[in-house]
Amino acid sequence: MPKDFVYACAVAAYQVEGGWKDDGKGPSIWDTFSHNGNCALNATGDVADDFYNSFRKDIPLFKNAIGINSFSFSFAWSRIYPNGRGDHPNPKGIAYYTQVLKTAKRNGLNTSCTLYHWDMPDTLYQEYKGFLSDKFVDDYRAYAKTMFQAFGGMCDYWITFNEPKVTCTHGYGPNPEHAPGVKGPVTDWYTCGHNLLLSHAAAAQEHKDAGLKTPIGMKLDHMPLVPFDKNSAEDRAAADRANDFEVGWFVTPIVTGQYPKALVDAYGDSFPKFTPEQSASLKGSIDFLGLDPYTAAWATPIQNCNENVMSNDYPMCVRKFQTTPEGKTIGVPTGSAWNFLDPEDSVYFGLKLLQDRYNTSTLPLWISETGMTQINETELPLDRKTDDQPRVEWYRRTLESVKKLIDEGVPVTGFVPWACLDNFEWARGYTERFGVIGIKYDAEGKGSQERFVKKSAEYLKRVLHKGEKISTQV
């Protein structure tokens, strides 16, 4: 790997911290969403991995067991501002994250700090529906300014938003599966995305005004779309169009200051517009770009597509699928219905697409999340959880694609497995496990909380820390 390659593992505040109302923390939209019974087996993040109390032991464990040189985590906004805003941040929240960062530094780790990983203070949602209002921009700007002032000298990389597309398409729209769960028209997705992009630009300006020299970026989620029939011009055009709607929606504005032509043409005058000043603030507003290319999907055009029939797929008019009627899948199935191992189409093609179609060739690129859960992992005996050969194979094949990208000159400068340890997996609760370090609790999140190292962690350490060949088997 390149000399300054960032090799981290990642966690997110709501998924690991617990302590949901400790030391003055206010409720987030995920506290409210989970408390209303919207997650598998009525799970909540009230305790989660108890990282709020265990970080002093967990961070050294991450370093020693996985061999990372960096730690990627997110702040809980409502731990800093319990009501989303205020004249003064919560001192206990500032003190907590100061200790997390100091613990990482004492263990020789750089840090990448995410300002927003899906857990908006619930008061902002209750007041104005969060991302559906442009009021969010000013509140996020003030929060970002506070974080840069408090932790600007301790965070080596800043990430403004985690997976903006999922933030909008899963939290809003016709069939929301995540918090805040606001049911509405498809156009709510684009209102959400517009205000999120403007919030990113506001934070990037605050970062600049603070005089910070540390890089700032964004993490984009993307299920790369490949033509079902690569010899079909129609399927190739459908894949291009779908990728514009999926990842071009966010990457194009932060590279060029404008939305992709496909989206603007599809929606016409009803699509959000940037003022010249907003466009200028977005263009070039990142120093690096993260992509979370877990899995890919096939694309083919939808014939006779119209709004009344297609709902979610109109006006994109592309069918996205991972399994054919005959049962053929795009990759090796995992324990998550949406996630298949196919790194040639997801990792390799996904990052090449950023370069070739979205003109990111001057930006350092991170694979900022990748990982999988074993089939029925929650029910497996401990020895099968520990000896997670399917996950070893996931990372082996993924790293082969990373090596291929680097050899071809693609500026991949970071690799971040998801996740450091098993955690609360959003609407799936504790029924799916992505960690390379396991936790002894059941599908309801109840148990001893004892940590155990999986073979996948040992594999990653041997390859990425000790420099063994990618083909090394554990």
C-alpha cells in the first residue's frame, strides 16, 4: 500500500455508544424511532456496545487485534447540543469526545471524525422535519463550527456526512425504513439532498474559516449499477442513468457545483436549484472522497415507464435488481438480503466510475466502508462466529480489487472495514453482525458484552499491518 495509506476500522455513535441519556445527552431521531418499536425485535441503541463506558479498553483492542493505524468514528450531535442548538455546548459531551480522541492518540492512531452519521437531534426533526427545511443548514453550520473549535487540533480527517443518499431515501419518501421515517413523495428525497449538500458546503466554509489544515471530505454510499447485458446499448445507457441518480446526485455538485443533467432533465423546473453563490461554495468543497461500495446491482430500462405505475422508479425509469427470476445472483449471498460479494463490480467498477464518469481524478479516494455479515451469524455457535471464513474471503477478494485499482494508478489512499465490532445495525437491530471483533450478546442485544476477536480481524492485520500477501489464509 502507499506510504501514507489510511487503514482504519469504523464505528458510528448511535450504533455503539449507548448511554442514550447519560450526562445531559438529548434524544436523537434514532432514539425516538427505535423506542417506537421500528427495529427488529424492538431493539434500541440505549446500551448498544456500551462504548460510552468501554472506549478506553476498546480502542487499544482495535489497534492490537486489527492492526489499524487510524480510528474512524462519529460524534453524536445531541451529546454536544441536547436540543440541536444552544449558546454553549454540553461540557460533558465535549469532555467525552476529548477522551475518546486522546485515547486514540495515546495508542498511536490517527482519527477520522464524522460530524453526522444519521442521528439528528430529535428536537430539530420535531421543530421543522430536519432535512426537509432549509433551517437545518444554519443549525448544522453552528454545530460544525463548535466541533472545529473544540476538536480541530485532534481530528486528522473530517467527514461532514455519512451516506447522504441513504439518509434521504431511507429516512424520507414513499417507503422510509430508517429514522425519522417521514412518509411523503419522492421529491422529498431531493429536498433532503439539497439541504444536506448546502449544509456540507456551510461546514466546509466553517472548516476553512477556522484555519484548519486537516482534510475534509464526505462519505458517499453507492450500489454501483452495471448493465445486465453488457453488450446491450440500452442496458449500458440505463446503468449510466441510474448511476447519475444514485451517486452522481451528490458527487457531481461537490465536484462541479451543479446537479447531473439527467436529474435536472427528468424533473425539470421542480428540481431544486443552486444559486450562483451556493454553486461556488459546493464546487471543490472536499479534499478527499469516501465511497462505501458494499455491493453492486444490475440495471435494465423500464419500458412504458410512467409516474402512476412506477412510483419510486419514475422518472429514473431503470430497473435495479440483484437476483434474476431464475435465481441467479450478482454475487455471493451474505447474511444481509441487499449485500452480495462481487468486488469486481462494486469496488473496482465503483471507484473507476468516480474517476471516469465523475471527474474525481484529482481527489484521494477512500473505500470508507466495506464488510458483510455471515448468514445466520447471530444464531451460530461461538466457534463459528470466531472462525468467520466467509468474511475473510470477503476481505481477500475486496483487497484484490483495491490492489488492482492502485496498480492502475487510481488514487486509493484509505481502506476502512465496517465495522470495528458488532453493533446496532439500524432497522435490523442486533440480528446482523458486521464486526471483525464480536460481542457476546443475543439477537436482542442482551448478554455479557464480552469482546472476542474474529479470524477476519487477524487476516486484515496480517495483510494490511504486517504486509503479508493478500492471498494469505488465516
